[in-house]
Amino acid sequence: MGNYIRPRGTLDLFDADAQIFSYINKTASEVAKKYNYKPIYTPTFEQTSLFARSTGETSDIVTKEMYTFKDKGDREITLRPEGTAGVIRAIIENKLYAINDLPVKYYYSGSFFRYERPQVGRYREFSQFGVEIVGSNSYLDDCELILFISSLLKELKINDYVIRINTFGDLNCRNNYRDSVKEFFKPHISSLCEDCQKRFNNNPLRILDCKIDKEYLQTLSIPQTQDSLDEKNKNEFTKIKEILKDNDIPFKEDPYLVRGLDYYTGLIFEVDITLKDGKVLTIGGGGRYSCLVKELGGPDLNCVGFAVGINRIALYLKELYGKENYENKVDYYIMPFIEQATKKATAIAKILREKNYVVVVENGKRSVGSMFKYASKNNFSKAIMIGEDELKENKLKVKDLKTQEQIYVTLEDLLKGSE
Ligand code: HAM
């Protein structure tokens, strides 16, 4: 080992782990393209107050988990703990809501930072893929996002998952719910943990999400969000559920789902998978938020979005299919047996790569025997051998390394044969 190790809660991703990671990101961008969402890139750090304002001054993220520092110009800076705030800031700052027809739909991915206690699937630097719809005035957009997630999971061959959904209703319903939760907990304050005693005053809904009080909370008949919904919001929630049912989305209602960020009003949801050891991992979450754009100084625009955790999806895919499944598959390994064949090897590799084949050329000094050992160890599909005879006759010896079948062909025939 050298003199340095990576900081606690961070990861080095390489080989198959890095390939799974790229595969998830690539698949997610392809799905985003099908839904006609555009990419957006925003800074990895922002003014601290942006996150305090959007995520909620009293949320765990802001009070305990932010990587905050003063830069050399004495500015308060925070490494982004989530993506929504930065994207909304960028949309307001660049007036993207005015330049484009509404709603605008963006997707993003990258590193996010939270000072959390590291464990399986929880890191201090992690990666998310997220989307935001800004200027959305229809519950159909909420449905579209859940369909988006299910398309993504289907593409990734993840079939066993559950989407837990709940709704706060609009801001009015949410405020009523908040008041009734507060009222309910009044006689229970002294039985709550220290954090929840503070939450009782400044953020009572967060009590419902407390890991410490979890068992105690299960013994109580806490009011449910549905109790505070008016007819309009109830109907809308019913319509959303109908669409999800029609589209075979595996969802279930969770009347106590509140989410860890404070900006939500309306539908909220989380996506869960279960690992082999029985541990349930939330791989994504999101919902509707109606006040954030205005609170950050923009116009009155309703939004909805979600983000999935790439590291957690990667963990699950590895468990489901094995990481070797995600390694690059080499189609052709070109073996120049003599010095004079190296130019030809390079030229053929160029042509094959232009046809989208994955090609490795033996540029080193391996002996013929070690070339075959190397090819078999790395699971290459076919070997192209070029020696004196092949150069003379302008042909290639192509060996299928799985079946050991060998053919002697021109490059043109090889290309025709594999079309
Ligand atoms: P979030 O639920 O905080 O939502 O994070 C989304 C996902 O990121 C989580 O479900 C989880 O898979 C992953 N994640 C979060 N923290 C960690 C961690 N420490 N280590 C590994 N993975 C993690 C948001 O961030 C919202 N911005 C989503 C959203 C977008 N809502 C509306 N628009």
C-alpha cells in the first residue's frame, strides 16, 4: 500500500465496477432521450444558502450532513448534497422557463456529497441520476416520472421493485397535515428522541421518518396524509393510482412516507429493492414541489422530479447478475505473429472498430502461446492470426475461441460473414 488511502465513505471504481456504473448512466441517458428530456450540467458546489433555503433549514441534510467550507474569497460554499436545488437555481438564473416552452424537462447525473455514516449503499460521495420537470401543471407529469423510472429499471433488467407512493396534497393540505401531526404528538413529546423533540417545534413531519423512534411510532395511530386531503387532491391521487395500475407499475401506498427533503408538496414516492440478505434499499425517490422556484426568486412554477442512486443500483445489479456480466466483451483479438504483420494488424483493427466491433491488438511481445492464454483468460471471442502466409495471400486466419473452429478468409469475407 502507498502512503494514502481514500477518504472514509468514498469509493474507487474500476474494472467491472466502473463498467456497471457507466452502463447505468448510459442506459439512463438513453431512456431520458426517449422521453425527450434534455441534459443539464450544474456546478458541484453552490452557495451554502441555496441548499439551506431549498432542502430545509431543519432537515438532516442541512443540519448534519453538508460539506460546507469557506473558500479563499471568504464565501460560504457547500458541495451539493442533492441535485434539485442547483438545477432550479440554473433554470431561474438562465431564465430557461422563459426561453423554452413549458414544461421544461431536464436530466442530470454526477457526484453528490453528504456527511453520513457510511454503510452498505450509503457513502459520503455518491452518484445520482435525476430529472426535473419545471412548469408542470398536470398530475400526468407525476405519472410520467414514475413510468420513466419503470422504463429505466426495465432497461436495466430490474424487475423486482416496489414504488411506495403517498401524497401531501397541495400546500394547503400539507400545512393542515403538518398541524394535525403536531397536535397529535403534543402528549408524546417526552417519549420522543432528542432530535424529534426539536423537530416537534420546527419540522414535525420529520418525526415520521425518524429511525430512532421507529418502533415507538409503530405503536401509535398517527394521522395519515389522506385525512388532510380535500376532494380535488383526493381525486387527483386516485387518478394517478389508476394510471399506475393501467401500466402495471408495482406500487403500494405508504401513508406515512414523508421523504427527507422539505420542499415536497403533492405526490411523493420512493423506489425499494430487497438485497439477498433481506436488507431493503431505497434506490430512488422524488415528488412534486410547488414552492421552490418562487422561494429561490423565480416565478410561480410547479415542478416534479426524482433521483436514483447509481451506486445502489450498481450494488443490486452486481448481486442479480454478477459483475463479470458487465465487463466489456472483446469481439476480436488480433495477433500479428511476425513483425511485418503489425501494420496490417493496426489497419484491420481500425476497419473493425469502425464497424463497431471491440478489438484488441497484440502490441506487445507475447509469444504465440501466451497470446492464446491471455485471450482465454480474458474471454475474447475470436482471434485473428496474421503470419507470413496470411500476408502473402492477403487473407486472415480467424479462430472462434469458444468453438475452436477456424476459417481462412479475406477481410471482405469476414466482414460480410459477420454482418
Ligand atoms: P434523495 O431521496 O435524497 O432525493 O436521494 C435520491 C437517491 O439517492 C436515494 O434514493 C438513494 O438511492 C441515493 N442516495 C442518497 N443519499 C445517498 C448516500 N449517502 N449514498 C448513496 N446513495 C444515496 C433527492 O436527492 C432529491 N433531489 C430527488 C428529487 C429530484 N426530488 C425532486 N426532484
